[in-house]
Amino acid sequence: MGSSLSRRRFVASAIATVAAPALRTGAAADAPLVLRCSLETPPSHTRNAIIRDYLGRIESAAGGKIKTQLFESGQLFPDLQVGKALLQGQVEMAAPGSWSLTGIVPDADFLQLPVLYGRSIEMVHRAVDGKPGQLLAKQIEAQLNSHVIGPWLDLGFFNWYSTSKPLNSYGDLQGLKIRNSGGAGQAWRTQFVGAIPNTAPLPSVALGLSQGTFDGLITSHETVASGQFWESGIRHAFEDHQFTGEYIPTVSLAFWQKLSSDLQQTFIDLWRENVAAYRAEMAATQSRAREKLQAHGIEIVLPPPEQLAAMRRQMMANQEQVAKLSKISSEMVSTVSAELAAAD
């Protein structure tokens, strides 16, 4: 009797042991795919609010098949490192500024070409939504093992900002140590106006300004406002719209290829359906940020249109040099120039 009971217990135990891996495999198959998205900007930044909205839409449309996690303020990676993280599959999604990808995809710096200096947002959209943007998307897929979801998200116009030195003209920039967010194009432009370039990630900007590591920076009104950089000494702005910051919504191929074709289309459709509203919100945010800067005592000087046009002509005489320094391909330079020439 005791022997019979022992045998039954052994058989039951053996069956459970054999069945357990199958049960675990089934549970794993039903588990949602985890999408970690890395942003270096703080939660108050409009990019974060937009990506948060988009991830929520993805979760809802995926019906439990995808679980999204948003890591903000550079918790996982600063934007300067997130391209490498995408390439190595260390993160599933990011929306890095194009300038922060230039170390791996040099053509991502094409927005720094002198031909685009001081251009309207409509002209910038011709480039990023047209053939230059399509060419770069193919390069990102090949060189970052990543898929560009759709049209880029405008951060907005980048300008010059300083702490103690008033900025009333280009000449006032001479000798200033100016922080930029990356890429040879920004460094070249800084040197072109006689200033000294300093590349640093966004999370270190406030301390760098406070300690005098740099005298100012190249960025947008929204980034100054969200970082409250007036508390770090920013008092002046020279609003030359030197280039438009663009965020590129990107998903690693390692994650993308796990998705069904229907889910891939969901990612694409949800972005395309909302990107016009997202861009409009970014533009409105920049307008509100500009008012906030003025309310906090930051003096904003606008160079007249003819001065901008003259500066663009001077810079364009060096376009071949800028492209060489930035390692921008001749194919990209000619593609950008052709796209803009068709609109001029």
C-alpha cells in the first residue's frame, strides 16, 4: 500500500516536471513584447509628452501584445549614445535628434548644410519629408539596424543663447565658448562666427553654464524653457533660426522584426495619422517657450532677413568644406540642393 502510494506520487511528480517547461513556454509566448523608449529630455519637454501619447496609442491598439516603457532624462542613454544602443539592441525605440546620430550616420548632419541656414519651416519640411529624408531613412536602416517609423518630429529652430554677453549681432559671438548638441556642422558654424565649440549632453548643460564651462549654447527656445536655463545664467538670445532640430522616430530592427506585419503597420499608421498634430504642438510649444523666456528677462534679438540671407551666402561659399568636415556624402548634398532648388 505504502509502496503503491509512493509510486503514484513519483509518477505525478514526474508528469509535473515534464509539463512545467511546456507551461512556461506557453506563458512566455503569451507575454507582451516590451518596448523600452529612451529620451534624454526631461518629462516636461514636449517631445516626451508626444512620445508618451504615441506609446499609449500603440499599447491600446496592440491589445496587450506590447508593453511600453518610457525612460526620460537620459535614464538609459543620452541621445549622443542612443544610436549605438539601437544598433546593439540595448533599447527598442528612441527619437534622437538627427545631430546626435552623425557619429554613425554622417549624412544625418545634412540639416547643418549652409544651404538650409535660416530657412523657413516649409523649406525644411521639403528636405526632411522629401528625397533627402528618404535617403537618410535607408541609411539608418542599414547602419543602425533600425527602422524609421515615419515623418520626423520638429523640435524647432535653433538659435544662439548666452549668459553675460548681450547678443545684438554676429560679432558679439566672437570668443564665446558655445555648447552644442553634437555633429561637425554645429561646431563649424560656431567657429565660422568666431566662437569656440563645446559638445556636451543636455543633462550636463545647467551645471556647465553655472560653472562657466561654456558662455552660452546653441539650442531651441523650448529646450531653454524646459531646462529653466535662466536659473543657470542665460540672459540673451540671437534668434537666427540657424537650423531646425528634427527628432527621428526610430525602432530597432531587432524589435521591429518581432512584430507581425499588422502591428508594424499599426506603428506606421498611428505615427502618420498624428504627426501633423504633433508638429503643430511642437510649434505652439516653441511660441509659448519664447514668451516664457522673455518673461524671465531673456532679451531676444532678431537679425533682419537681409542679414540672414547675406550670412547664408557667406556660409554657402564653404558648403563643400562643411560637407567634407561632416562627412556628408556628395549624393546627400546634391539631393538636398535639388530639393530646395525645385522650391525656390
